[in-house]
Amino acid sequence: MEPPEIIDVDEPVVRCDGGGGALGHPAVYLNMGERTEIDCPYCGRRYILTSRAKVAAGH
């Protein structure tokens, strides 16, 4: 099944609230880790890390 929306992002951690204000869902922070994409478990939006993304410093 295709995601309802695909969003390009520049950071490996994204915040999703489903959009639509009160019609959205609780805000969640999604961490891609080593992956280049992640789907929101609430609304199914797919976030794709772009090639111009910042490299995270290792801590």
C-alpha cells in the first residue's frame, strides 16, 4: 500500500502530528537511525531523508 503522503526531509529525526491541526494525531518524533526513510505509525506519512541531509555527530 502506498503512503498517503511522501515528505522529503533534511534531518534523520522528524516530528509528525498528522497535519490538519485538531484533526491530526498526537505529535510523535520518528528517528530513522541508519535508514533513509520512515513511516509514521499513526497516519502513514512517509519521510525520506534527502541527499543533502546533515550527518549526525556520533555520541
